[in-house]
Amino acid sequence: MSFTLYGIPVSRGIVIGHAYLFAPAVLDVPHYLVEQDQIEEESARFRLAQHTVQQELDTLKAELPDDAPGEMEAFLDVHSLILNDDLLVDAVIQLIRTRRYNAEWALATQLEVLVARFEDIEDEYLRERRADIEQVTERVLKVLAGVPGIRNIIAKRPSDNMILVARDIAPADMLQLKNQAFRGFVTDLGGKTSHTAIVARSLGIPAAVGVTQASLLIKQDDLIIIDGDAGIVIVDPTLIVLEEYRDRQRECAIDERRLQCLKHAPVVTVDGTPISLLANIELPSDARTAVSAGALGVGLFRTEFLFMDRCMPPGEEAQFEAYRRVVQEMDGLPLTIRTIDIGADKPLNGHDAYESAKNPALGLRAIRWSLSEPRMFLVQLRAILRASAFGPVRILFPMLMHVQEIDQTLDLVSEAKRQLDLTGFSYDLNVKLGAMIEVPAAVLALPIFLKRFDFLSIGTNDLIQYTLAIDRANNEVAHLYDPFHPAVLRLIAMTIREANTFGVPVAVCGEIAGDPSAARILLGMGLREFSMHPSQLLQVKREILRVNLPDLELPLQDLLAATEPKEMQAVLARLGTASR
Ligand code: PEP
Ligand code: MG
């Protein structure tokens, strides 16, 4: 029977394909007692699952790509050790034999015992091994439940015509899916600018998030349509609907071909004002995509993705190599490297503090985390500075808010430079330093930033979250996450105006920069530098090529003065943005 589910559009386009269900975590472990005469069979079922996981780990290790983070192999070895440890295996078999628990129940029980022991350990490194035990256990539970892990899905996907349906996909898992031939994504959870959605958008394929209960209502192999423009998912469509969407797919393909013709056109408005379009990237390998999409540089390299999915943070050499690789890939184009922005919906694996914090978005994230770990921060700063010797690099700091944080950050940059001077490493002595404007307090205290930094970049994803008090990853309040809220627009406009008055270059690197329907508003506010996922570049470019800047002046004044939604809608319509 055909039915439609409604969610949040995150990546445009239409896709038709078959559902492939991915359960990221085994939420409900079955509990039952096995019959006395089935105990051996149950133990063997557990052993078989253990063996299957061992094979998975061996395959993963054998197939590690050359550019995989250095510690990935050690991480897999640790998981193999845990998988074969008596504390896990013998104890589970004992529970099956003595208490007649089924294998999943026995494993979950033993996990609880082991995790409880870790609670009291003071050594942070050892405490973090708890996450490894949980991950290994989860792998075994998935095998017992017949659920494939994300890497298995990649390895064994039945066809290329596949749409991934999941309750949620962690940003790190989403990264695993880069360069894989999935045609689309649907998740139960998430908001428009959750990091999972951002990575999905960077893949340039249709996706909808916050589609409540999709992973329960959609069955394996169901035929589904994702309308990425509307954020709807049609399950088991009728023939008429299917034909309608096939037509729309053909129209999209024609439009895409038209867009490709703009690839080499210079980005100038009708009145001749040049506009700079830069790319947001997550991995060193994204740099090539950015250049081939026509980006004039990278406006945001989210380095935290280098730190995810591993047990230890990458050391100075590994980071330096990653940054240098991007600098070289950019071949003289500017590269803006943002220091680690970890926390909230981007947890470091096993970093307990984030998972247990009640309000992680208001907690120790981004620059706050870096300043609380100055040794680790210095490692990153040295690695970035060293990469600056190979091409134009700018350093960007996330979520600064207080003058003390700014001064501490700048002191650490000086300290990193001093350390490099002592060891004889070269770096760009004039490397430019920039601040992200992501919290309302930063906008209201802008002169502090303008005096101390060479450039600014407005992180609208967080600026919206913190202005409207809406968790950007929470689908329950996603309908209130409004980039066009008057308060948000005024904060963005203030930042651009003051920066322009002061002569400090300012960019927008939040998702709004890649939204063609926001281009006129941002241009009208005086923005001349946009940074977005490469997949959005051509659509925004097309919009910019149609704009005559003087025409925007009056509507923009009216927009910023408007207080009633009706007035705002009228101005947005005049600006040609009514289709939002
Ligand atoms: C932002 O907040 O707008 C931004 C670009 O940073 P991130 O999405 O990585 O938090
Ligand atoms: Mg941010």
C-alpha cells in the first residue's frame, strides 16, 4: 500500500530506488530463557557471531585505504583483542550455561558488568576503552540480530539502486558512505543543519531527515521515492505517481546539464561586482571535488572529521600530512582550516564528557574544548602552521564568544609559532587568523573581534541554533529552526555591515550560504564571500549571475525593518525568495 512520510528536506533532487535498512544500534535486545537442551546450540550461536565479527575486523584491516588515519589499524587490533578476551567471551558462555540466558541477553548483561568497572577508573585513556567494548559488543549484537554494520552495507550492497533508511546516521558513519553509490538517504532523526545532514548534502544526493518513524514503517527493499526538495518520502508509489516523479527526474537532469555550463563562468553580478564562491570540506579527499566544482578556495575545512572514528587523536605528523595534502591539492588557492569543533552532535568516539553532558551544545565544544586541552590544541596549531609553508592557509577558530577566549587562543598561536621557531620548522609568518561568528554574543561584541582578527566567517548553522534556542539536530523542534527569522537576519546583517565598515573581510560558511533562495538577501546585506558544499556552488552561482546589486538596496532595508510575517513575506517575494 502506498503512503507518504513527511520530513525535512536537506539535499535537493528526486531519487527512486529500493530501501536498504540500516540499524545503527541494537536498541532492543531480546530477553528469553533457552531450554536446557539448547544451551550448547545457543553457545555455538554466540561463538559463530564472534567469529563473524572477527572476520569483519580482519577484512576491514586488510582493506584499509592508504590514506586511512594512522591509528586505524591499532584501533582494529584493540577491537580484536576485546572480542577474544575471556572477560567477555567466557563470561557470556557462563551466563548462557548457568542462567540459560539467550546469547544477546548474556552479552548485554556482561557488557553492563564491564562498563560498571570502567566507571571507577581514573585514567582517562583506560576509561575511554569502555567505548571500544561497547562498539565490539554492538557489532556482535548486530550479527546475532542479522543486522549488517555500515561497512558491511558498503561492502555487500545488493545493488546500486539503493536508498539508505536509518533511524540516525552518525556523522562519522556518514563519512564512510562518501564516494559510495547510494542514491539517497532517509533518517528518522536530525535537523536541516545537523552534521549528518551537512555531510549528506556534501554527497550531493537527495536526502530527507527527521522523517519520524521512517525506519520502522519502511521495509527492506520497499520501492521509495525521495523528493529532496519537499522533504517527503513516498513508499510503494502508484504507477501514476511514479511516472510523475520520473518526469521530474528528467527535468532535474536537464537542469543539471544547464548548470554545468556555468562551471567556468566568472562569478559577477549584473552590475559587475565580483563575488567569491568558496567550498566547505570535511576530508582531505574533498579538496579535489571543491576545485573541480569551480570553487576559488576552501572557506571552511572542518578538521574535526579527522579526529572521529579513532581511539587516539591524530598526532602532529598525521595532521600536518593531512593539511599539507589539501594545501597541495588546492594548488595556490586559499585554504581556510578551522580548528577542531568537537562536541554536541559531533562527538569524538568514546569521549564520555560529550555523551553524558545534559546540554552538549552549550557545553565544552569547539574552541572551549581546544582551550581545555591546550597541549592537544598546540599540536593542531603547529600542524596547521607547518602546512602554511606550502601554500596560502588561513586559520579559523570556532565558537569564540569571550574576549578572554580570544586572547588565550591568540596566545596559543604565538606559543605554537615560538615552538616551531625553536625546532626550525618554517611557516607563513603572516598567516591570517579568523573567527567564526556563531553566537549572538559575538555579534553584539563584534568590535572585539574586528580589532583582533584578520577575517570573520559567519557560522549561521550555530548562530540560528543559539539565537532561537533550537537544537539544530532535533527534529522535534526543526519546524522552529528558521534561517529567515527577523532576529537571525538582523544579526547576520549587523555582522556584515560592521565588518565591511571596518574593512575586515567577512564570509558566510553556514548552510544558508549554499541556499540559492538566500543568495539575494545575503548579497543585499553586503556579503561578497560565500562558502558552501561544492554540490551547491552552481545553483548559487546561477542566482548571483542574475542579480543587479542596486536593485536589492530598498527591499533589503524593508526586509530588515519588517516586523510582521506578512510584511516579510511580501519583501521576500519582491526579492524572488518567496519559494522557500
Ligand atoms: C556553522 O555553525 O554555521 C558552521 C559552519 O559550523 P558547523 O556547521 O561545523 O558547526
Ligand atoms: Mg558551527
